[in-house]
Amino acid sequence: MNKKRILAILGAVALLAVFCLPMVFALSGGENAAGLFRASLGAAIGIPILTYIFIMAYRIFGKKKDAPQGIKNVIFDVGNVLVSYDWEGYLHSFGYDRETEERLAKVIFLSDTWNQRDKGEYPDEHYTEEFIKAAPDLEKEIREVLRRSPACISPRDYAVTWTKYLRSKGYHLYVLSNYCEYMLSVNSRDFAFLKNMDGAIFSCQVKMLKPEPEIYQKLLDTYKLKADECVFIDDRKENCQAARALGIKAIVFESLTQAADALEALGVS
């Protein structure tokens, strides 16, 4: 039996005793019985009222100043969270033979250059040339795949509804995503969920990449957020681990239902 239950039982017994006192004094028949009856009756009425007043005052004014404030801000990754990123299906749609498709996948989407392109330290043509250096005989194909690359992104049907719902509940919403400048300039036209955001930082805009700690700190500093009041949702474990290292709660995204359940477990619903 825990302490709260014991205190509740003792309190109930004490209140019962107070309520029984008027009857005891009324039946005692002593010369002070009438006075004692009135006093105990006043106590029986007054004590519950005072107790209620103290409880309400404590709830309003008595909370500890250092009590946890809870989650106020939800930070979203974009790729494979609010949008689908299907580069494999996109590349397959060109109809290249198997060998060419595998080489293009390795040279473009599976290369470190693709990730560095999201950082945006150089003009986009610089990265195109880097891709071509890795497979000069596929220059034509590389340029065409890159030109149409925004097509590998498509917004998920729940993105607007989910973010709109969280915003209606009073949460502040932000985006923190690795994204190259060229694809962002095209795709962002279809990102209707951005209208529900209080702010957004894309890697190409700040020349930083997740999971570098600097990009998380950049978001916190830019929008004056407290790490312990934030939860970050990303499909990559390493990005979530980097957020946690800064004191930000994090959820590795697997599905809408799983992420919503994880948010609810943190008190976000």
C-alpha cells in the first residue's frame, strides 16, 4: 500500500470522526453538551470547506517552479516522415538496363556526394560534375536523372491533417531536414504542410547537415526553443541520437500510428 493511499484512508477516518462528534456530544447529556455539540458541528462543516479551499489553492499556486513543463514543440524531419522519398522507384521508372540502373544508383543516390549536395556548400552544378566524374560515360543519364530528381518526392496524404491537428492543440511545429537547394525549390511548392509550421530549417540554407549537432542547435537558437520542451521525429536512428545528445526527446519514425502513439506516451496528443 503506497503512502498516498494510506494518507487518503487516514484522512477519511479523520473526517468521519469529525462528522460523528456532534452526535456523540449531543447524546452525552453533560452540562457542556450543547456548547460542545455546536463547536463540533461547526468543525464538521468548516473543516471540509477549509480542506477544499487549501486543495484548490495548492493546485493553483502551489506547483513547484521547477516542475517539468512538458512538450511544447514538435520538430519534423521531412523525408520519409511527411513525404515519401522513393529514389529506387524513381530510378527504375527510366527503364534503364539493370547494370546501368545499379551504376547510377551507386554514383548518385548511394554516394557521399548526394549527401554533401544537401549541405549546399557549392552551386548545384559542382555536385553534378562530381557525379559525372565517377561515371563519365553516363553523363547524359546522370544529368537527366538529376534534372527530374524532384519527382522521387511525394507528400504523404496525412501530412497536412496531422500537422494541422497538432497545431490546433497548441503545439508549435518546426521542420529540420536535410535537403538540397534544387530539389527544395521545386518540391516546396507542393509542401502544403509548411503552412502549419512555425519555422523551418533546411540543411542547404544553413550549410549544415544532420546529424551534426550544430544544425540542431541552430534550430533551437533561431526560434529560441528549450531542448527539454522539444520532441524530434526522424526516420533515421543516428539523427534521433544526435537530438537526444542535446536534450531533445526523439522518436524514430516507422509509421503514422507508431509515431502518434509515441507522442501520446510523451503527453503530446
